[in-house]
Amino acid sequence: MAVKTTASGKMDKRTKEYKELKARLAKARAAKAKSTTKKKQTSTLKKTASGKVDKRTKEGKAIAERMAKARKAKNSLANRLKRLFR
């Protein structure tokens, strides 16, 4: 089935085929949007109004502790030597 085109080469929007195509596309977009919204909820961290992790919660305190440990390790003697001899 050939789709009718206008003089400029675009699909004729008045045809039945075009309207069916647009309906299928809309249905596919809706299905895709519905499936992606369910996958987004991977993190259960509570956040402040600015969007940062709330450090008053158990998870926030654990994150802060890990970050402090990483900062401390960054300035360790072994890491300083690694940086010197890169």
C-alpha cells in the first residue's frame, strides 16, 4: 500500500493511512513512557529540598562516612607516593 504524498514529498495528513500511522506512534509512545516510569524508582534515599542526600537518615550517614573515609585515604602516604611517581 503506497502512502500518498504531497507535492513537497511529505505524507498527506488527510489520508487514512497517515492517521492510522499517527495513532500507532502515539500508542507506542504511551507504552514506552509507561514502562520507563516504573523503572526509575531504584533509589529510596531521602533528599533535601535542594536535591542533596539527607545526611540525617541512616543511609545518608553511611554515605557521609564512606566519603570521609575516601577523603582520608586520598591523602594517605601510599597515595601521595603514587601521585609523585605517576
